[in-house]
Amino acid sequence: MASAPAAANRIELEIGGMTCASCAMRIEKKLNKLDGVTASVNYATEKALVEAPAGTDPAELIAVVEKTGYTAAVPKAPEPEADDEDRPDPELTSLRTRLIASVVLSVPVIAMSMAPALQFDYWQWLSLALAWPVILWAAWPFHKAAWVNLRHGAATMDTLISVGTLAAFAWSVYALFWGTAGEIGMTHPFEFTVEPSDGASNLYLEVAAGVTMFILAGRYFEKRSKRRAGAALRALLEMGAKDVAVLRGGAETRVPIAQLAVGDEFTVRPGEKIAADGVIVSGTSAIDASMLTGESVPVEVAEGDPVTGATVNAGGRLVVRATRVGSDTQLAQMARLVEEAQSGKAEVQRLADRVSGIFVPVVIAIAVGTLGFWLGAGFPAASAFTAAVAVLIIACPCALGLATPTALLVGTGRGAQMGVLIKGPEVLESTRRVDTIVLDKTGTVTTGKMTLVDVVAAEGVERAELLRLAGAIEHASEHPVAQAIAKGAAEDGPLPAVEDFQNVEGKGVQGVVDGHYVVVGRESLLKDWTLELDPVLAEAKAAAEAEGKTAVAVAWDGEARGVLVVADTVKPTSLEAVAQFKALGLTPVLLTGDNKAVAERIGAEVGIDSVLAEVLPEDKVAAVARLQEQGKVVAMVGDGVNDAAALAKADLGLAMGTGTDVAIEAADITLVRGDLRGAADAIRLSRRTLGTIKGNLFWAFAYNVAAIPLAALGLLNPMLAGAAMAFSSVFVVGNSLRLRSFKSRAL
């Protein structure tokens, strides 16, 4: 076993045809029976990750999946230029078409069958004409899945849906053509009779059509949410530059990024994305790498320094030599991290599917047993078949089909009103077990933007004058730190004009303001002018830097005049949010790419004791994994690309909607507002929604369990079974609607 990883060949397959989590389990079991193969099949992402012996042909694995009754294919290479959001999904389109048709055709059938006032002459034949396309065509995916499962000796909810709807339809056809249900003027009264009858006048078309309509609705909404599983990878790939200005023959030639090769030199102008990982050949600048590293302060770079693709050049012109391109870049590696974390996430099996493995075969066995018992007891075949159909009808999962979708729709609708977007039913089970919540610092706990937080003026210098002169010259710079100072200074009034402005690469800026020659930047820039900070200013600068803040020195007319302190500030609501996490029984952990001093200061400010600082993107995934290995169930809240893989790896990923699309798509829950208290609301709402789903499933199954014996004993004719089933559906919907009263605590 120890040598297996070295010789292993990692193969990814896209799986088609799965309808529930038990399908994934069946495929996984079949693949794992192969020698040396370890497979993990994820129902949510519809992918299989297979560790197979070196030299294994993917065609062998595909053949096994196809023999199991599903489709498989090796995924095509991702295309960043492709707009997959608008690309039609044949399966989703088919489901939508079937759902719309079933709604249009089923509603009149249900209305006529349940309301005698609508039962005109020949109404039953119109019901048949409307219902048969629903039962045979719209429900075809269920019948097909049931047949596939039957061939492989398995039973799922598809089996029960198929058997129940077909039995109801078959008996209705019998009653119409060979019974008395087809007579002119026949009515279908709503009677609560418990005496056995031959059932030859009873129709169950509304039951079969209604069940099909409700289950299709659930499948459609589920499929629509699952379709976005790969959007994080698309968004990540689209972050990179699309073209690049390559230096060839001394001239710049703009070419597609795919044509960039290792060793090529390319230029990066201010504001442009760096096209690939490389080393600076000439130029100095500040690089905004926050989207990849989480570091809030731009990094000063010069000749010989390495740079990463997809980061932004915030300063001067650079010439970079490419060292890693295409799939070798850090951006591409992060894409693989997100994909592996998503694919490796444990499957969450639907509660109804777990029980159905036992429930479905038992119901079918009871129906067959009921038929045999009644025939053996000497009752007419029609009576025996009526009792058997009643068993199937009462067990037909209408309430089960509504249990998850209605609670999910009401819960997610209420969440959307509160700015909490829950992606699907798979998300909810994790919220119940979560005991640790990992918080990214930049943009999540903090604002993610540099802000002027302190002004220290030298003796005899007016604070307003210091801000006015420094703010004016910084206003002419594009550097994020300069912009923070300029914004802070502008709050005290308009800033004067600057003359002879000069940007000193990597050190700061200088120029003339109101007749004063002003120098603003690093202490090294002041030393170039043989200027020194006095002890008070030097102490203020050292204290600020010890807390992880950025200190900028200001001088004019040959003398140091002050120090301006800039930092990423904590959001006003973060302290309360951390308190809410603790009240929910969660242990908060602060995780950041910033330095230890910054992280500990922020942690202390919001009440977080556990702080992990200077963490690289790949280390964030490892940190989450380590917590999981310790038995923790981990939620992760983040907003940057650097958080995307960790969000996918966590048991529950929550993305701030103010962050990047990559983080949002990789997460299970999106918080539209930039308020961290929304994460506490999201967990509370998810737990409440899961509780509602469990309650719905319990009552749906309890109703089945209680009513099946009555049906088997002939005390419940199929019409009454249909009415009881309708009541259970109303109960489930009513229970789900209670979620509308959920209130946010982010007041």
C-alpha cells in the first residue's frame, strides 16, 4: 500500500445518468472492485476521481461505468474563452420541457378528479388524454432509471415513482375500458369509505400525473443548482490575462496568451495583469497580489524579483521574463486545487434516498404479498388488485418528493431576502455538524482596503497642514497606499495642486505644493535628502510597523514633519459576528496571508484566540485539512481567489458576495452583503431548513408506514389513499412555509 501512490495514475471521469446519491455509491463500488483501483464518485459534481495503476487505460474504467448503467467520459481541456454560463445543458433543457408540459397537463386532471363540480360528461376520457403524456413521456426519466436499476438488482426512489405511477395508470386504463369508470356521466365523488370494493369505477390518473409533476419540479431545481459546480474553475481560468505584449526583435508584439513560451520577455504596463509567472528583467513597481495571496498591502518589486501571473501591476512599467506558462503557473495550480477539493468532498446522500434502499423493496414486496393474500383468501381478482394498488398509491412518494424542494425553496427564498444564497440541499447537512469556523482576514473580517488610521505630527506642525500637503502629493500617485492617504486627507477639505511631481520608484513621491518641496514615502527616501525622523516620529513609525501597519514619512522644506499610518481596518460588524459564532457553538479561527503581527492585532480586536498567519493559498487548504483530520467539521468564510480551494475543501464554504467570483462559485453559501454577521445567519438558516426537511421526511415516511397496513387490509381504497397523500403534501408544504418567519440577527 505504501508504494501505491508512487505508481498511481490519477484519472478523472465525467459521469452521466446519476439521479441520486445511491447511483454514485453503486458506480464507486463497481470501480473499487478493480485491482489496484481506488475511486471516489461525487454525485454533486458528477465526477469520478480514480487512482489506478500506472498504464491503466481510461477506456477500461469507462466500460465498467457503462456496464453499471451510466455514461462516462474523460473531460475535455477547459477553455477559458468559452462562455459556459449561457451554453445550453441538454439534460436541464429536457427536464424543464418535461416539467412545463406536466404542469400544463396535470393541473386540469387534478382539478377535475378532486372537484365533482368540474366532472362533465366524458371528463374521465379527457383526463386520460391529458394524463398519459405526463405518465409515459414526462416521467420517462424515472421509468428508464428504474429499469436500469432493476437490471442491476437495485431499487431507488425512481423505482417507487415508476411502479406507483404506472400501477395507478394501468388500473385507471382497466377501469375505463373494462370497468364502469368509462360510462357517460360517471362522477368521482370524494368519499371516505373503508369497505373493500372491486375498484372498477375508481380512477387514479390525478395521482400518477401529480406525483410526476412534483418529482420533476424537485429534480429540475436540483439539476439547475448542480450545473454551476464547475463555475469556480471557469472563473479562475478567466482571471488570467487573455493576451500579452511580447518583446520580439526589440518591438512589442501583442499575442494571445497561449502563444507565450518559457523564456519570452513581455511588458506589463501600470494597471495591467501580469500574463504568467516570471522574473522582472527591468523596472520597479508595486504589485497588487491580494487576489491570490490575501496580502492587503501591495508588494514593492524590482529587477530580479519573481512575480505571479494574474496579479496586477499597480505602479511603473515592467519587463518580465516568463518562467512558467499555461498549466504550470500558480493560477493553474490553484485551479487544480479547487477542482480536487470539490471532487474530494464527501458525498452527502439524500435522506430520502438512504431510506429508499430499504423502503422501496419492502413496499413492492408488501404490494405483491397483499395481492397474493387476497387471492388466496378467495376474494375476486379485482378486489385483490385494488388493495395492492392502494398499497402502491399510499406509498407513492408525493410528500417525499415535496419534502426537500419545498423546504429548500422557502428557506433559500427567505435567505435571498436576507442576502444569504444557499446553493442546494447538499449544503445543509454540513451546517448541523459544523463546530469550527475558519475566517479569512482580508475582505472578510476586515474591509480589505487600505485606510488612513493615524496621523502623527512633529512638534510645531499642524495636523491639518500635514494632511493637506501630504494628501495633495499622494493624490497624484496611483499607489494604493498613496490613494488611502489622499482619501483620508480629502475628508478635511479640498487638496491643493502639485507641481514638478516625481515618482521615486520603490521609495515614494516628491513635488512642490504651495511653494513647499514635499517628500512622502519610505524613510529611505528622506535619507536621500539627508533627513532624519525625530525620536517621537521614529517611535511612532516603529510602533505602527510592530502592529503590522504601514508607516509613511512626510517631510518638507528640509525637515521631517510627520508620520502617516495606513492599515487594513476591521469591519464594524466583525466583533458582533464572532460573538454570534461562539453562541452557535463554533470555534473561530483567523486564517490569513498577512504577517503575524497584523493577524494577531486583528484577532485580538474581534475576539479570536486562534490565529494562523503568513499562510499561502495551498497552505490554507492544508490548514483546513488538518482541522478535519483532528475530527473537526470545518466551515470556511472567505472572499478572495486565494480562499477558493479552501472554501471548496471545507465541509461548508461561505463566500462574501463582495469578493471575487471564484470564491463565490467555489463556496456552498454566498453572503451577498459584506457583513460577516450574515455568515451566522446563513448557518442558523441552513440548520433551520435542514430541520424542516427532516421533519417533512419524518412525517412523509410516518404517514406511509401508518397507512400501508390499512391499505393492505383493504381498509383504505385507492381514492382515499390519494386524498391522504394529498393531505400529507399539504402538511409538508405548510411546514416548509414556516421558514418564512426566520429573522436575521444582523440588526
